[in-house]
Amino acid sequence: SKRRGLSLRLKKEMREASPRQEYERAAALRDQIDRLEDIFRHRHTLSPLRSKKARVGWPRIEKIIRETIGAERKISRVEGYDISNISGTSATGSMVVFVDGMAVKSEYRKFKIKTVHQPSDVDMHREVMRRRLVHPEWPYPELIVIDGGKPQLNAVLSIMREARMKNHALGITLSALAKREEELYTENGRAPVRLDSLPRPVMHFFQRVRDESHRFAKKYHHKLREISYRGQAPKIKAP
């Protein structure tokens, strides 16, 4: 297919650029590949969320989400979080924002992990949430979706409870979405909900939040690794 051919060509160019130390070109090609794959991966989810003629719009999706997670407040702002690291090096965290079902990229935030030096995304999630909650100038969401299962949920919940005791983040409902099992964990103690048991527009929305937070964290992680690699590259003396 044209999609596969274009993706393979870009990957070939990226592999050829790296040995020649054309780091900026390799990074640009990698980002182009990520964007291309992201577009094709979500081509079936974009139209239901963006088309004015969609039969199932945000009000219906939002109502089902509230019923699923047991939230009473109406949901407008949703934030998604993910961690990207390889053996704990150049670890990054991402925060992506959706308002009424639409991504608002101007409000995305990225975090360079500072206090965790071992490959523990549980601890990294804890650090990212602690840092996010000290920014009241960023509107608080009604729903947070973090990448992970029960361990990640419990880790972030401990930070959330501290904030609630200080009257911060009182209206936030926390959830965690496990990639492998495609199950949604909520802080109300209910059994996890399988995404494929939800109506397709709702399932696609959660997947979109999860995948977008993963893409954004991965992009920043690649950038930090590239900077680190450049700094370690041997300098060639002029003849």
C-alpha cells in the first residue's frame, strides 16, 4: 500500500542518516514517521470526534464515561499521562489535554524526570503528578487518564489524596488504562472495565487519549536521548 511504502522509505532514510551523524535529519524523519503512523492509526477515530454530522457527539460520550467511572460532575477537560524511558535514562513524562473530546495541543506539557533514577514508571508517574498539581494556573481537569494498571493508579492516587487534603484537585477523578489488557482502572474500587465492552466512540476516545500521551512522551524522550548522544559523540579534530 502507499502508506506502507511511504513509511518504509522514511525509515530507510532515517537509518541512513544516523551513521552519517545527520542527527537533525534523522530526528525530523523519525517525527514524520510517528505523525504518519499516528494519523493512520486513528483515522477511524478522528471523524466521529470531529465531524459536525457525527451521530454520537461529545455529550453522549461524556455521559457514558461518567457512568463508567462513577463520576458525578460533568466532564469537559480530560488529561492523559504517560512515561517514556529506556532503563531509566532520559526519562520523560507527558501531559496531553482534551477539551470536549478535542485535543488542545497548545496546553500539552512535557516533563523531564528529575528525582527517579531507576526504571520505575510507578515512581515517575508519582513525580509527574506531584509537579503537575503545583500549577493551578493550568486548569484542573475533571478526569485524568494515566498509562498503566493498578500499581500506577495507586501511586498517583497517593499524590492526589495529598492534594485533596490541601483543597487542591478536589474535582478530579483518576483512572488508569492498561495497554496490554486494554482495561480501565478507576479509583472507586470497581473491577476494571474492558474497553471493548464500551460503545465504540467511547472506546476510541480513551484509546486516543492513551496513544496521544504515549506519542508525546516518546517524542520528548527521543529528543533528550539525541541531545545526550550528541554530547557523548567523539569530537573529530580538524586536520
